[in-house]
Amino acid sequence: MPVTNPLPTIDHNLCTGCRRCVEICPTQALAQIAEKAVLLHPELCTYCVACQDVCPENAIALPFMIVFGPAAPNLPPDPTESE
């Protein structure tokens, strides 16, 4: 099933409650509840990846959604590719 609204996920087994993600979140989408980080306001998340980057325990993961756009116009063949 495709992910239609990818949001950060927090593995509470890995989260040590250091608060780094909560403090760095520019929109205050994250909060600390019961010594663990939680995505309290998902509607505020801008997917900036700051929380994932700052987490020392790798407890935060941001799933990436691949969106295919329109096909590129016909381009000349790449001379580096072998036939």
C-alpha cells in the first residue's frame, strides 16, 4: 500500500528522551511526553529532516515518497552508454 502522507516515525524503543529533536524542530511539531519524543502536531511538520539528522539514537525516520513527474522530452542518446 503506498504511503500517501509520509510523516516522521519515532521508535520509542530507541528514543532516550534527550529532547534534541524537540528543541530543533522549527515548527514545534514534536513534543516530549513521558520522557519520549512524539509527533504531537503532525499538521505542522514541514518534513525538514532536522529531527532525523540530530537524533543520536537514529530513533526518528522520515519515509520518502517517490513521485514520478511527466516523462522527459526526447533527448539525444547519451554517448557514455553502450549500445
